[in-house]
Amino acid sequence: MKIAAQLYTLRDFLKTPGDIAETLRKVREIGYSAVQVSGLGPIGAQELKDVVDREGLTICATHISYADLTGDLDAVIEKHILWGCKYVGLGAMPVDYRTSADGYIRFANEASEIGRKLKKAGLQFIYHNHNFEYAKFDGKTGMDILLQESDPEAIGFELDIYWAQAGGADPVEWIHKLRGRMQVVHLKDMTVTADREQRFAEIGEGNMNFSRILQACEDIGVEWAPVEQDQCYDRNPFESLQISLNNLKKLGAGTLLDVSG
């Protein structure tokens, strides 16, 4: 399982092409050799490729808007092929689909059609969850509906373990449930304050059981594990990514993870 940096963590430092180049240089210096593209300001596909190539980085996955997936899929395919990036991610389904079982089924059917087109181009659609997918409709969570109603050949998953935990689910159980349909996982940790506020934390600094989580990912053959921290609170996000990488090296003990820079 190869570690990457989810660039959404650094979105405040990715506003211009110059910002992007400087931020990717810092990401490489921290020790990451791959990134997930998300949260970037305007930059041309070729210009981004030139920057990542110069820094010796791999683009392992992306997050693409649903509007682009439904309205400009040929361009999405073209830039992923240019970047050598197989995994085309959707960060969340549009709000209109989230309020009923029928909405989840409709989304699963639409996304499956997109996924089949991506597959013909040698790419893979992956869906990233938040906590709202764990709301239940007639006894089934939205995630269960997506898993059951989507084409298993066309739709993969990118389980966000923090959001699964926040939704009241067991991340380890869900990792195993997604066996065969998950090549990318989002790694992030959760802590709680004295006044009961759930907070994002650097990996290994929170309360989630990463030994079990990493072993489960290894068991099902996860390929990529982008590190993401939605908020870094009183710490610089570059420092947060460094702490997470250092702790993953300790947690993986060199056996489950490829954290070589």
C-alpha cells in the first residue's frame, strides 16, 4: 500500500500555478512521492503534469466534480490519461440524491454508466464517502445501497475512514465489506475535545485504531492511501502532513506501507 498526500489538505496554498508549484515542491521535501489532485486553483493539465514530473511525483487519484463527469467526460478522460492517473474520484454525490433510497439508486445507476465509460478508457471511477451516506433508509444505509445498486465492474470506492467512524460505522468492517472494490483509501484520524467536539487529527495523534485499519487495508489489497486532514486547527498543514507521514512509518513498521520518498 503506497502512501500519498491528498492535496485538499493544502487547498489554501494552491490558488495559483505558482502556489501549486511551490506547494508540490514542499510536499516532495516532506517525503511524499505521490499526490491526490483535489482543491487546486486554475492550472492547465499539461502545466500540472510538468510540475509533478519536475518534482518526481505521481498523481495517484483525483477528485472531479460531478458536473465535469456528466458534462465534460471526454476532457476528464484526456487529462487523466495525460497524467498517467487511473483513479477518477468523486468527492461526494450532489445534495439532491441524498435524501431517499430512490435518490441513492438513481445516483448508483448514473454513476455506473459514467464508470463504464471510464473503464473503456482504462480508468476507474471511485466514490468517496462522508458521514451522510450512513443515514438509513428502510433499514439500509446509503452506503449499503450504493454498494448493492452500483455496477461492481464500473464503480469502486475510496473509503474515508474518518467519515465512516463519524457516521457511526466501523471502518475496519467497511474496509472488509469493500473487498474487491476498493483500491484507494483515505487515511485520517479523529480526536475529541474535552467539550465533546470531534476533530480531525494527524494520523497516530487521535483515537482511531490504525494498526487494525492498516492491516485490513493490506488484507484486501488496497493500492493507494492518500493522507488527508480537512482542518489542521492550530498547526500548519504542511507540519500536519509531516507528522502523519512520520507516524505512518512507525505504524507500518516498513511491512504494510510503502512510504519511501
